[in-house]
Amino acid sequence: MPGLCTTVRVSSLRPAARMASAALLLGSALSWLLAAPAALAQTGFPAKPLRIVVPAVPGGGTDILARLLTPRLAEIFGQSVVVENRGGAFTNIGTEFVARSPADGYTVLIASTPHAINPTLLGKLPFDPINDFTMISQLALTQNVLVVHPSLPVTSVKQFIALARARPGALTAGTSGGNSAYLAVEMLRSMAKIDIVNVAYKGAGQALNDTVAGHVQFQFNTVLAAMPFIQNGRLRAIGTSGFKRAGSLPDVPAVAETVPGFESSGWYALMGPAGIPRDVVLRLHDGFARALRNPEVSKRLSEMGVDVVAGTPDELTRLMPMEIKKWGAVVRSSGAKAE
């Protein structure tokens, strides 16, 4: 074991000396064990502040998750951690920025479901959604929730569909174009055979604010982002987007209970530019996993309808092609178009 190469015959020493020598050996062993993780990192990463790029404007689920993790990450890494919002172009502005950043691990991306939707929805992208990135971890899963402004006279998905049929083209949804919430509106339109208008915003936060203000009548959004407004009565939850009800909203039926087969859940994943050294990838994965599993953080996320995953880099590498294929099928079947 490094640092313990000196041989000492403890049995030949006097009792007091034996104790002192044993304590010295034990202290040296403990010091080496405590230092081992840093030694394994080899590079001493991180040696400067980290930047988390959120490819959306402030206020959406990705932004909320990043800012919730930041204080814990700063403690774990011993460096300041900055959240940088680079929204626009269906999340592609921030995503491309990270793809073109140095592959040193200091600039990472919290991506969400649009990363898997955009290749089909938009066609040609300014980056390869797989090969231009280092996969680090699938962070968490989340359901979307169908919320309406309290002025809308509906309390269930069945009533919502009936109202939409009675007022074709009158009900407007505020969504961030290209994400799972946007597709959820398109899926509901197609599967329930209703005429509703999907208004695409630059970011989920702006869409949420306009729904709360009553400028649009409804939207799908992550439970994470919508929960505070559901709790204070400024939005009414009438359906969740998973195959089963969300644990954080047990009294809100799944949309699938009224529209069989409906499902539109989302995820958050940590990525960096292609080519980040493996030891840095593992250090980043470990740090984010520890932050996610912090009791206070995991409790808060659970309350907001987010299930912690903290998957391995290899798991995310296998998952991403499957997600692109899955969401590509959803885009094609729903007839969704980029607006």
C-alpha cells in the first residue's frame, strides 16, 4: 500500500511505544484510504469552477433542477458551480454551445427530452445528438401534468375534451416548442380528435407564466415546474401524462384513464462535449449522483414529481439511441410540426 512501505516490528517495542507505533500505522492507512478517490481521479478534477448550461430560459423544469442541485454540487466538488441559461431554437442554441466547448468537463449540459425529439421534429441539426456528446448520466424522470387556468370551467380531462369539441379552435396551449409537453398537446389533439391550438414559446418558463396569467387557457408542463402553482391554486391540475398516476399528485387521474394509450413522460440527462476523459466523466457522475441522493434534495424532487435515476454513463449511452427512435415515432404519428 503506498505510504506504508516502512516495516516496523511492533512486537519488539515497549507497550507505550507499541501503541504509538500502531496509531501511526493506522493513521497512515486511513489517510491513504481517504485520499484514494482523489488519487483515482488523477487530474485533480475539478480545479476551477464548473458551468452547467441549461438550454432553456429560466423558470422551466430543467432550470429548476439545475439550481436545486447547484449548492450541493459546490459542496461536493469544492468549487463554485454556475448555471448559465442559453435558451432558444428548441433547446439547440445551448446544446450546440456545449457540443463546441472544450472537452475538459468544466462545461456540461442538462439536456431533457427535446434532445431526443428534435432529430425527427426538426430534421437536420447543427450537431450530432449522440456522437458530439459524452454521455454522463440520466439524472431523473418526470411526468408532465395537464393544467388549466382556473377560469376554464373544467375539472377533468373528460370535461376538457367536451369543451374543446364545443369550442373548436378556441382553447390555446402554451408550450415550449419541441419538448415532451409540446408533443403531449399534439398527441391529445390527435388521440381525442379535438381542435386545440398549440402556441410555441421560446421557453417553458415563459409558457408557464402566460398560462398562470390566463393569456393561454391550458398547457402540459413538468410536475416539477407546475407544482407550486397547483398548490397555490393559480393552476388546476386535471391529468398527468404517465401510464399511471403521479405519486406526488395521487388524486389527479392519468390522462390515459380517459384517453387510453396516452403517455408522454420526460427525463433529464447530464452530457458534455465529446471526448471528456473517462476519469473526469466518472468524477462528474459521482458528484451529480451524490447531489441527487442528498436526503433534502431527493425529498424535494419527490414532492415535485421527479424520480431520481442517477444512471451510469454506459446506461445513458445505451438509452439515447432508443429514446431518439421512440420519440421519432411519436412525432411522426402525432403529425407534430416545428413552429
